[in-house]
Amino acid sequence: MPETGRIAEFHEPMKPFKIREVQVPDPEPGAVVIKIRGSNICGSDLHAWHGRFTTKGLGGQLPTVLGHEMVGTVAKLGDGVAIDSDGQPLNVGDLVAYTYFHMCGRCPNCIRGKRMSCYNLNMAMMSSSEKFPHFVGGYGDYYYIHPGAAIYKVPDDVPWELVAGANCALSQVIYGFHRADLRFGETVVIQGAGGLGLYATAVAKASGADKVIVIDGVRDRLDLAEKFGADELIDITEVTESRERQKLVRKMTGGHNADVVMEVVGQASVIPEGINMLGQFGRYVEIGNISSGQTTDLDPTRLVFPNKSIIGVSLYEPWVLGQAIKFLQRSKDKLPLDKIGSTKFKLEDINSAFDAADKREVIRASIVP
Ligand SMILES: [Zn+2]
Ligand SMILES: [Zn+2]
């Protein structure tokens, strides 16, 4: 009898997921089958659930399996896979982190080292779950890693709960600061203290930022941001006027404004405020806005005269994931990393998990098979 496993199938936006048993595939050469340990609900999973991202008409196929911030153990190794992307031996049973997207390695963008812009890029949540390999997203018992994805063995002293957010949220902000060329001693403003914002706070401090200012409207998140290293907090329920917040940032930065502002709220309306919080030659890192159709008014002279730039960042170069795992290993005893993704839901309770995540009742929910 063939071995089977469950997937939580996503058929239609805002409709309940359907749990279905499908056959666990045998990996093709270069591929790996993963036994999922946990898969978070990230903002983009929520966007997809609402029908604003990766669904039909936006490049994806339905039904599919959502979930991409995930971690698991090696269940089956395809021919030719004996080491991870860091050169370490890889065996069945090893806990691993991996990119949720895979690249062809031979198209013009792959050749130019811009692999996350691969012409043939494929990623979790985009393929039909009715076809091989069925396990096309994180909300299931297994996940199929195609040839061409990066895979990193997780050190024994790092628990899986800390790693689930590594391949999306954490790698995304590390790469965002890399793209913005964040330098030692610079000042950073982070708009939003959800999972991305908390990681961003810690990464900015670890990169040598002199001061990190975090803006949010939820007190618990701001308190947590402080534990992740934030030097200053701005609560938008207390400082309700944008002008006042801008003044506050200017004061907190000794009149210079910030060198880097990172947007991880996902609302276009916060962009002009963030750009105004930048000083001369400031870099605005745009990560959060992934649902199309939102617009904002922007006076371009605010970019031109002060030599400011906006850097849009989607996905990351695969090597970043290796750095993310090392960052987690050296930070795990210093930061409350377990607070990100701390609420666990069983796979069969995925509908209540999405409800809770959608109402922002939890910082990050984890679906555990
Ligand atoms: Zn994500
Ligand atoms: Zn390519």
C-alpha cells in the first residue's frame, strides 16, 4: 500500500481548508521530501487566503497548499543529494531549513546572481495540489523540495520552533538590510512590530545600528520589540498624528533623521511618513506591501532633493538563509526568539488558526501536523 500524508487544501479564498490524504512522492534526482515539523502563518499566507496573492489570476493554481515559513526533517533524499548548501553531510532524519522557492540556475537572472528573480522561479503555494508532488506548501505532513532550492542542516542546539520563520521573515529582513547597505553606526526606523519587525529589530542591532526606533500600535508588540533590542518605541495609539511621529524621530536621531527605514506593516499609506523620517541619502526598504492595488501619494521632490531611495525587496538570495540559521544559533540565548511563532495549532485546526492570525490575536501561529 502506498504511503500517504495529509495536506490542508486551499480551494477558494476565505473558505475553510479541506484536509485530504495524498500519496507521499518519491523524490526525483536532486529533490528532497521533508517531514514537516511546523509551518507558520505569515502575512502572505493571510493575503493568499483573502484572495489577494498567489491565487488564480495572480500566477497561482488552485487548489493548492498554502504555507511557506516552515521547517522539517529529511524524510527521503533524491539521488545526488548528500550534502547541504553549506557543504555539511545530509541524512534522513536531519532537521533542515530550506528556501520555499527554487531556481533553474541557468536563466539570464540566475547567471547574473539574481536567483530570486529566476525566469523559471517556482515557489510554495503556487502549484496545483492535484498534481505531483501534491505537497506544494507547508500545511501538510510533508513538503517536496524541488531540485534547485537551498537546504541547510539546522545545528542540534537550535530547536525547530525557532527555525520555522527563518526561510521567510528572518531571511527577508536580513536581505533587506543587505540591499539597503546598512552600515555600522547608522540609525534605523522599523514601521511595524509583527514577526518581520521583531526580526528586523534584532538584525539591525546585530548589524551594528546605533539606534533602532520601532513604530507600532500594539503595546505587547512594542514591549517585545524592546526585548529584541529596540532603543526607542513609538506607539501610534499615543502619538496619533503623523507629523508628531516624524518630529519625534527627528528628535530621537539628534536632528538627522534615520539612515534606513524599513516598512513591514503592509499598508501603502505608511510609506510617505516613513520616507519623511529618512535623512539625506536615506534608504527606504519596502517589504510589506505585497497585495496589489494599494496606492499612496508621494511628492517625488522628497526623494530627489535629499538623495533618498526606495528599495523594493521580494524574496532573497539563497545564501541569506544560511546566515539566518547562524544568526539564530548565536542569538537564541540572548533574544526571546521563541515569542515569534509561539502559538501552535494542529493541522486539523487550521481554520481556527487562520481566524486567530487574521484577527491578529497571535504574533505568529504555527501549524503543527
Ligand atoms: Zn512569509
Ligand atoms: Zn533561473
